[in-house]
Amino acid sequence: MESSYSMKNLIEMIGKENFSKVLRALFNRIPLVIIGDESIQVDKIVNSLIQLMPHRNELIYWNDFIEENEIVQLYQTEESDFNVPRLIVRSPTNATPHALRKISSKHFNGWVLGFSLKNKIILREAINQINQVIETPVILYLNNDKIEILESNYKWNGKNYDFEKNLIQKAIVETEIALEKMKRVLQKKIKAHKSSGIIEAVMTFDTEEEKIRQNIYKQKIDEFVQAANRALAILSRIELLQELGFNIQISDKTLFKTIDYQEVGHKRLLEFLLYEYGIDFSKCIGTGLKIDIGDRIESKWG
């Protein structure tokens, strides 16, 4: 049995709209808990969700660490160094009961936990048990090969999910384009031959399709993260200069032109930086004609 589901399978199980929300929760390091009857199936979901954040450093609870002080030290290391990849922690179903006993609520940021409904635990009891320990979890329920967002203290309303939706769409569309190009090359080579079952089998790329989609997805994630890192370098300097008494800001247009990235709005970028590095750079972004004109003049001189 495969250890994880493909992205295509996940989208089918969750639905595109809710998949976008789950992606946002993962980006924002909100604790995710997957509840289900079958431990193996739940653990596959947990592993699949972890793979959606390839820029993170994965740790496995009860394997890579056990005690709370260990994860606290790891969090302190990442907080002191922007160059250290942020953590994402996988907690399999057999480890989650220990995590709920040993780890305090404030140290579940970036966790994806599996919770099995075994030993006659009913769903409501499981939810109550989780909420008693984890303050703001996003709880998913795996039921008959469908996943629903069951309960969450996380504020979904008012958020724009265009970036997540575009990320999914681009991974799907560009995979289809890549597969079509591959098929077209083969079709040109065999056009003089009659169609047969063997040829049709050769023309099928089912095995390669998910690898291509995952590679394209990882590429899009990497482009976003690298652009965010460039923004971090600029905005952290502006914040330092502000602390030194300089009254300066940068316009969002200038920022995106400088980091050479146009796939998100500045609010979404700032949200990512807030949850990824724990810093609110909103005061570094200025709006209005004066700042725009000033940046334009400086760009002409620069």
C-alpha cells in the first residue's frame, strides 16, 4: 500500500474549495488534526498533507523527538535564524495520544496530527479531547473516502484564497500541457502505424502524471518562497531603519518589482511572512501617491 495519496486524490477527497483552505492553514502553520476510523488511512492523509509543504523541515513526533523541551529548542533555533527552514511536525495516529499528554498548546504550531477513533472513542469525545489541548486546531474528518472540515477555531471568513486556488490550478493545467506534449511527440512517431492495445498502453502516462504534477507544484512553491525571502531581506532592513528613526516605507508596487514576483497581493505576502517568521511587516508598506511617485523617481535614478 502506498504511504500517501496523490495531490489529485486529495483534491477529490477534500474538494477544491476546502483544499485551498487546508493549504492556507498549512502555510500559516495552524495545527491540523485528521480524525478517522482507520489508522493506516489517516496516517496516509497526514503524510500527504506534509508533502504539500516541501519548503519545510519535516520532523516525526515520537521518532525525531519525544519531550516538549526538545521541540522548544528547535523552535528557538528557527526563531533566531531566518535561514533555517521552518518546522513541520508529523504525528502519526499511534503517537498523537502521547503528544496530547506531553506537549502544551502553544507548541503545536506547524503540526499535522492523525487521530484514530479506536477503543470506542466517539467523534465528539475526540473533538473535545483535541480542543482541550490544542487552542486553534483545524479538524478534518475522514469518512468514507471523503474529507470534510469538521470544526475549527481558525477564522476562514474574509480571507482571499486566490493564491492557493491558482497554485492548484497551475499544477493541474501545466501537468496536462506537459503530458499533451509528450503524447504528441509519440503520436508523430507512430502515425503511420495502426492503433493497437499495445500502442495505447505505451501512450498512457498514469505513472508519470503525479510525479510531473508534484514537481510543478514544488517549483511554484519554491518560486513563492524564494520571492518571500527576497521580500524578507528588504522589509527587515526597512524595519531596522524605522527603529533607527528613519521615516521610510516602500510601496507594494516597488516591492513586487524588486523581488520580481507578481503572483500574490502584498497582504497575502505579508501574511506568509508573519506566520513563517513571526514578524509583522505591515508598517513597512506604504500606500498613496506620494510614496508611489517617490519610488518611481528613485527607480529612474537607480
